[in-house]
Amino acid sequence: MEEVQIRECTTVEEFDSCVALQSEAFGLPDLEISPRRHLIVSRQAGGWTLAAFVADRMIGFVHHLAAVRPNNEIYGYSHMMAVARDYQNKGIGAQLKWAQREKALSEGRTFIKWTWDPMQSRNAHFNLNRLGVTVDSYLENFYGTDYFADPTQAEENRPGLQSDRLVARWDLNSPRVVELGSGMTHAIDEKPVASVSIPAEWSAFIKGDTQRARDVQARVRSEFKTLFAEGLVCAALERGAEESRYLLFKRQGGHESQE
């Protein structure tokens, strides 16, 4: 693959490329796209956007906001990451996230969080198994009804589903994250005490039966909220051909709450 360079976006033209890339990667309507002004104002307020380039073409970006915890500690909030469709599954997302970690650490930050759709097993594998995030909270219908669960479908055929989200908590200096960032593997020594199953291919599942998809989403929501209320932490995904399973563990060292 061609040489990939990652650098911070600073120009209007680069931010416009981020806007265009959102449409290309996700098929989002204008209402759902983070506009140029949002990206520029975020940078002025202490955030930043890192982008991956091949020659002069932007092939991916990650947008990082400055956020504040209740104790007034500043941390990072990763609002969006997009990779051009012809560069997906080629490691660009991982390069962007590890670059995000390095830049955050250089600013004295130790923690980043973001959200993802719990029904997306590929995102779950990336976040949990490759980046080493943990999860202990679930957000119901975070963005409102999501009519664009499958961007490959025509707009009139896209089912309306609630936008539930898991909250990724990335402890940048945890032993697991440090080892994964160094290219090493880091298996979790503890045994899981519970699991939550999801279909392996959510987009295909939605196409098959929208109401069944809503029922499965409701089950997943209920199970996660119950297990999190019991104090468990999700830290891994077990992938399968038909279904994948989120694995939950007792809260111990390395799984502390980040709130």
C-alpha cells in the first residue's frame, strides 16, 4: 500500500475534505454531517482533527474534542472517525487511533472516550480487542431515531432504528493499551462472568426482518443495562460466523470506572 502520512488538519480545504469524506464513508444526509465550522470551532476550543493522506488525497480522519470531567479534568472525546471506502479494512483506522493516542498523551491527557453502535460487531472488535477500551455504560437512543443504519440501501428503504450507543472508555496508559499500542497481544487473564450476543452481520439482519431487528436491539439494551447495573465491565468481543458475544467481567484492577 502507498505511504500514508498522518497530520493535523489546519486549512479550510482540509476541513472541507473531512466533510466530503463523511458523506462518502457513511452515506450520511447533510443534517447528520459535522460541518466545516464545527471542525474549525472545535480546533479553536482546544480540539483537533488528524487526517491520513496518501499523496494529496485525504483517505481518513479522526475528530477529537476537548471535554471536561466533573472534577474539572480535561480529557479527550473522539466525536467521529471516517475512512474512505476504498481504504477500509487496510489498517487506516488503527493508524489514526494510535496517532490520536500519541497526540493526546503529548498534551498531558490520559483518557479518551467515544460511542459506537452496540450492534456493529466490526466496530466492537476494533474498539475492544484491538484498542483495549472498556465499557460500563449504555446510552438509549443517543442521537434520536437513526434512519441510516445501512447506507447501502436507498433512503426510502432504510429502517428507522433507535440510536443506542455503548460508551468506549480508553485509558491511554493502562497496561493492556500500552501493549496493544506496541504491536503486542494482551489477553485478559480473568474469565468472563456474563455475555451479550449480537448478530454477526447487523446490516444483513436488518434487511431480513426490521421488526425482529428492533426486538433484538431491545434485548441487547436490556441485557447490557442489567449487567452494568450489577457493576460488570465489558472488555472483549468473541467473534463468530452467525453471532458475536460481548464478554463482561467483574470490575477489578484495569477495569476501573473512568467517570
